[in-house]
Amino acid sequence: MQDLLQKFENKRPEIVFEWKDPETEAVGWVVINSLRGGAAGGGTRMRLGL
């Protein structure tokens, strides 16, 4: 199981979108790890320095 977890953690995402707000210098990303299987999950993290 540990091998599978490490393989997942080391795999590059399929798509990464980067967003930058020129007025506030905020930066954000949308990361899609895989488009296979139809399952989805995610979260939102918003804080300075993350």
C-alpha cells in the first residue's frame, strides 16, 4: 500500500491552471490529477503564504 501511495504522490497532474490577480497579487491554481474513472474530489485552501 505504501508503494501505491508514493507512486500517486510522485505522479504529475494531468492539467494545471494558474490564475493571477493583478490588482491584489493573489495567485490560485486548479489542479486536475486525473480525468479517468469519473470520480471527483477536491478542496479549497485560501490563506496568505499557502
